[in-house]
Amino acid sequence: MKILLVDDQERILKAMVKLVDWKKLGIEQVYTADSAAAAREVLDTQPVDIMLTDIEMPGEDGISLQKWQMEKYPYILCVFLTSHADFSYAREAIHNGAFDYILQPAKIPDIEEVIRRCMEHLEMRNRIMEQGDRFEDRMPEELSMPEAASWGKWMVRKDSVLVRNQIVNLLRYAEREGYLTDGYRQRIIRRFLEACSIACYAQNKTLEDLFTRSFTYEKMLQSYSSMEELCRGVDFCLRQYHGVVVEREGDEVSYTAQERIQDILHYLEENMDRMISRREAAKYVFLNEDYFSRMFRKEMGIGYKEYVLKQKMEYAGRLLKNTDLSITLVASKVGYDNFTNFTQMFRKYTGETPSDYRKRARKAGGGVKTD
């Protein structure tokens, strides 16, 4: 792995080169640049995996450099060095696709920790790509993707639904035939982003115009953990394309609180047998955890954790009343691997043990108590 350090202060560059344990981190080559112009030259001539850059520099600043880098070398991970004064400025850059930021004066352990996370991300990405390569040689012809230009032309003609449908069909076929790997999903993402770039160019826009604070370019690149996550990312980009690039010349298309909540409720219902954390739920609708919690309570009149518990216990009650499934199996159906934990939570919620509830509910024909 190779890294580029960008800072207009020579002493800072020398300190980072000398004090950071690059070898331990797995960095083979450290390049330096004292300006954005010098950084561009390095990026154009040398292979770089990570760029660590200051924001405030004479002439072109780090934000402008990162935007150029994202357009030309989108697979490079960018980390910003920022002072407290421009903290909000750095956060804006993160939303535009940078990997992370470090507050100055930067401590060596903080730098090493962020670089370590960059390395882990890159290694995971490489493993996924290698996994996909192993399948490619024996992949059915039906799983081959159209050229990005074809999808791009469909988007320009406002036939985005065709792009979306073809992606869904490819994913479903891959799943049915056993080829739906992370690598294949990632290949679809990259082909789709190429198409978006072509369509945006045709509208005198850039790919950057599709992304927002709640859904960044980097998030789209990482939307390969499931077919559902990838499709949601595709839907968001297409909605942005038509709302921002084609229809309007201003604000992003609103993904309303009501729409987000409905999406989450549906997601929870589809995944009743798993524990969906607040973090996972927030990520699913492209929000940070704290804001998601406030929004959920405002829209639903109940906290997220309380809602999830209520849904699980009521579903467990229906299973206990209407099926002959063992209590252990009922527990697993609502995401509890530990029988004791399930029994305790069920009793706390209903006032009865699962076995007592089953006996009473069947005899009386009642439902789960909520009072």
C-alpha cells in the first residue's frame, strides 16, 4: 500500500514521515507534496491508495483537491487534517466522499488509527474483488452486464426504470444461480456509477451532484453487503438524478422522514428473526444514529428500541398462540438466540412466561397484553 501526504508546512510533512510507524501499518511507500498542484502530479504519475491532506493550504485547498481526486481516482481513500476552526468544513468534505478527518494538532496515535482503518477497508475491498474474479471465468452469459454507456443513455432518455429493472433482474438471477457474491454486487455498483457519471456529463453535471450529506459516494461504493442495500442505493441515485440533475437546478430531492420510517418498518418486518440495531437501522436510511432516534420517536411516538421490543413480543405472542412451535424456536423467530433472555423479556413485557401465556391465550383466545 502507498500513501500520499499533502501539507504546505514542511515541518509537518517531515514529522509525519519520521514519527508514524508506516512499516508496522503496512505502508510500503510514502509520497509527500507541499501543495495541491504537487499532489495532483503525484497522483497522475504514481500509484496511491491513501491520501492524507491538509484542508487549509495556499492556492488550491484540500477540499478542491479531494473533489478532483474523487472524480479522477475515486478508489483512493482520502483523509483530511483539519483545525477546530474549520471543523464543520471538514465534515462537509466527509459527506462528499472523504474517508475520515483528523483534528489538528494531529497526534501520531490518531493518525495511525485512521490509517489502520483505511488499510482494513482497502484489504476488505481487495478480497471482495478477488472473490469476484474467481467467479467471472465460469459465470453464465446471462449475468454479463451491459456497457455503462448503455445504462447512461437510458438515464439520459429518462428510462431509468429500465436500468433499475435490469439491475434487479441481474441480482435475482445471480442469487438463484449461486453467483451473488459481494464481488458481483460491487461490480454492479461500479458499472452503475460509471453510467451515472456518463448521464450526469450529458446534463453538464458531475457525479458529485448525485450525492448528499445523508448518502455519500463512499456509502454507495460500500452498498454491497446485501441485494436490498444495493437496490436502495440505486434507487436513491436515480431519484437524485431525476430530481436534482434533470428536473431541478438546486436542492436535493427530499427523502422525507415519513418515507424513511416506512422503509425502516418494512425492513424490521422482513428481518424479524434478527436483532436490527439502532446503528444498522440508521444506516439503512442514510442517517446518523442520534438524528435517526429523534426522528423515529417524533414520527412514531415511541423510541426505536421500545418499538422493536413491542413488535417482537407481539409477534412472539401470535406464534405462541397460533402455532405449536417450541418456545426455543419462537425465541429464534424473533431474534433471540438465548432462551433465558427471551423468557425474561417476554415476561417483562406481558407479565407472563411464554408457557403461561400460551396456555392462557389459547384458552381465552386473547392476544399479547400491552398494558
